Amino acid sequence: MIKRIDNIKLAADKGEDKLREIVKKRAGGRLGYFRILKKSLDARDKENIFWLYSVAYSEHSEKDERPPLERLKNAPRVCIIGSGPAGLCCAVRLCERGYSPVIIERGGSVEERELATRAFFSERRLDEGCNVQFGEGGAGTFSDGKLNTQTKDGFNRDVLEIFARFGAPEEILYLNKPHIGSDRLKDVLKNIRRYIQSCGGKFLFNCKFTGFTAREGALKTVICRNTRSGEEFELEAAAAVLAVGHSARDTFRMLHESGVAMEPRDFAVGVRVEHLAGSISLAQYGRFAKFLPAADYKLVSHAHERTVFTFCMCPGGVVIPAASERGGVVVNGMSDFARDGANSNSALMVQLSRADFGGGLFDGMEFQRRLERAAFAAGGGDYRAPCQRFGDFLRDRPSDSFGSVRPTYAAGVNFAPLSQVLPAVAVSALKAAVPDMARRLHGFDDADALLTGVESRFSSPVRILRGADRQSVTVKNLYPCGEGSGYSGGITSSAADGIRTAEYLYELHKI
């Protein structure tokens, strides 16, 4: 019989072997089955920081396996457009249900993406088809691989189990703030690809979704073009899952022109802020910092009429070039699993509304593009990013030297006032918010902290309207899904959306 113990406290300077000893003692000296269910860090009191655990155990060995899912015998063809978290997890669940999905991806495989991004980071040669935004794994491939989410979706656990099954660290199943790390995520994606292929599924890399045909308001075929050869082809499909991500601007326009109902969305823009990782850890953990992984943070400020918040915080990480269009600069953050870099960075975002960029369907998208082009110009016109010390930003003066914090942006930075890039309302909001945030995180307003812009791809600027049946409200058999649909954000919620879509298709087709 499996038993459970909650709220086991373990001092931050104690190893996890001590936890097993505690549980074994509770079990009367016999421990056949042991599993960590939850692990979180309580750092509210810097003089008494501890890990908090929930565990399952038994005196005897126990099986801990889920029964296999029911499968369709003659599953129809489903095309999945996009191989980000939503598309891949949808494909995995469809495979488990007896399908052999076809994944259409405008970018390349992980192996191709590594070569393309390396060339961009070091030589500033941008491949518009294969980059940080487009390709196997989606934008999350070059990130921290964070799997925490604020949503309460019942499929969140399934997402974690899928990633762990294909090579992610087992700890993601119980950590309060799980992450895979960009270095490990690439191998996970390769393993997922092999599994899908073993189930008869196919990956069509470097293939752009260019349109579809419909009959009586229902999708019948998917039209694609191989971006390397120029070959155009058409695939019949019982359903097409639209998991294109937040940066497929040309696809959004094509869908609109094809009669797919959409609406504009509010979003946020901002910069990446970099501090020394050691400074953040010391501020968060005090004397326990040396015993703990690099610290993270999550901050919100209402000191200005516009809400400012941190997002995608990367402890011990780097700021990366994330452009997908020529003539634009976009920044993002990434951490490896070890999170052992000299700096920590986070997106520092200002919430905007349609009053700031216009109420037209694509006004937000074009607003993002203008910011990216302004950043490109301010950076010197060669994909270097505009950068400014926070102390100089606050005083409206250009930076001319670095202090204690050195930039990690791989393509290089150029000193430039960020007021040349960001809208005035964002500049004033950041000036008010950072000192306010420093009241909760000591040193956050360090004059040497670096601001690098522009972070413009926070979320999709449009929403592809879908009904309760998860289909487009104007085109049947078309299933908007994931971050690009405007209904989710981040790896976990997007992946859960993909699984839910797969389950809906299974229930529909088994009738």
C-alpha cells in the first residue's frame, strides 16, 4: 500500500539523501518504493530557507505505471501545422491514440536550427525560414525550457510526463518551478521525433503552409510549399491542427484572406534586463545562496498607469538574438539546465492596449514590426541590439561604458538610448517600475544593470477564433491551437492545448 507524507522540511544546506533517510525512518526501516511528488523552496525567511517536500512511499516494491490509452484502428489523416510544444504534444497524443500524423514545419529540424542560429549569432546571417522562432520545437527550443504555468489545465501533468518520458530530467515531475534547459531540450525533441516516426507519423521540415481548400465550409486539403526546392503540394486531411506560434505573421495574413475569423489582441513589449546572477541569488537567499541553484524572481509593478512585469526569467542565462525577419532586432532569454552563467536575465514587459497601436486586425503586428526595425537601426543596422545601463536610462543619457554587468547578447550590442526604440509610455512605465520592484528585490535597480531591446514577441498579436468544438468558427476541420491561436502562452499551456485538441479529435473520430 502506497502512503503519502506532506510538508517534509529539509534545510537548504542539506542533501536530498537526507530526505530518503527521513522517509525510511517513518516507514519503520523498510523502503521498497519511494517517489518525490512535490518539491518547492521556501525562501520567505532568509535566515531559515528550506526545501518543502511531499513524497509517496511503501515498505514494498510497487508498480507505478499508467495503462495504455485506447486506440483507433483506422484513424484518418491529421495534419499538424507547426512543431512547437502544441504541435508536438498534439502529435504524441494522437500517436498514442492510433493516428499517424503529418507534421508540417516551415523551419528545419533541431540539427538544422543549431547550424542556422549559430551562423546568426556569430556572423549575423539570418535565415528567415529557420531561426529562433521557426523550426522543430518552436520558439521554446531556444529558451530556459520553463514548464511552470499559472493555468490549472488538467493536461499539465500529461505535458510533464511526455517530456520526462522522452529524456527531460525526472525532477520536472515534482519541482514547483520545473525547467528542462535549452541544452537538454534539443535531445528531448529528437526523441519525440523518433517516437512519432516509429508510429508512422511524418515530419515535413522546411515546408511552409500556404493555404487550404474547403468544401461546404469544411477544410479538405492543406497546401504547402517546400522552401528549399520550391515544390508545391497538397495533402488531403480529415483535420488540420493550426499550431503556428506567435511569430507566423505571413500565415496570419493568409488565413485572414482565406476567410478564417480572427480578432486583435492586447500584448506587452519591453526589454531584457541583465544582472549578475550572484547578486540576484544573494538578494533572494542571503547566506544560503552558496547552497542553492541560481535564484529566480517574478515581479509586478503598478507604480505607473501601465502594469509592468517580469517574464521568462532565466537564472544564469544569456540574452539571445531572436529575429525572424530581415531588418529587425528581437531579443529573448535562454538558460542551459545547469543555469550556471555569470548573468541572470528576464523580460521586463509593459502592458499595452489597442489604444496604443490601433484597433485594426494587424495593427498590433505592424506595431511590433516597427519596434523591431527601430531596434535594428539603433543597434547599428547589423543585428546588434541597442543596449543601455539602467542608471543612464533613468537619467536620459547615453551609455558609453559597461559597469559590473557585461552583456551576453551573442550578436553584440551597441550603446543607444532605448527611448529611440520603445514608445514613450513604455519608457515612462519602466522608469517608474524598476525602482518600485527594487523595494521587493534589493539591487534590482542597480545602475549597472543592462537593458537590451527589444522584447516584442511576448504573445500573439491576434486570436484565431474557435468555438466550443475547438474548430475555427468559419472553417470546419481547422483547429487553432497553442500560442499562435491566442488561447495559450508558454510551453506548458500550449502543449496542454495540443493534447486537449488531440483528445477532442479522438473522441470525434471514434464515433
